[in-house]
Amino acid sequence: MAKLRADAQKVVSVIKGDKAKTQAYCQINDLGDQIGEAVQQKDRKKAEALVEKMNELEKQLGPEYLALVDATKDVDPNSNEGQEIESLFDKLGQTCPH
């Protein structure tokens, strides 16, 4: 878990240090909200299109980000580690224009 936390910190600092990656991350956050709305409206086609767009943006964040997303799939979001990793990305999300 310590390695996962260190990896998350590294990924966040890489994204923060690159304006294009920061912009892509902010777009991913926005898409996440739009996907939630599409799912609520039972608009599967729209949700799938948004997920596709999100996947393309995630590739722009680099292999470290993709590896971290994959590695955290098994982490309980309510665990201390899950909360810690989430808070790192929440802080990054706060830098996005709203």
C-alpha cells in the first residue's frame, strides 16, 4: 500500500506539472459528472460515448496514470489507503476551473 500511495503522489505531481495533462484531468472530471447524469437519465448511448471520450483523455495522462487506475481497482474506497489516494486527486481536482 505504501508503494500505491507513493505512485499516486508521483502521478498527481506529474499531472500538476504539465498544463496539458492538468487540462485533460479536469476534462475527465467533467466527463465523470456528465456520465453520471446520462446514467441517471438512462441514456446508455450518451454514457457510452462519454466513457469512450474519457478513455481517450486518460491515455493522455500517461502510462503511470493508467497503471495507477488499474492498481487501485481493488482498493476499498472507504479504507484509509483509498481515502488517502482519493484526497490526493481531490486536491488536484480543486485546481480545475469550475
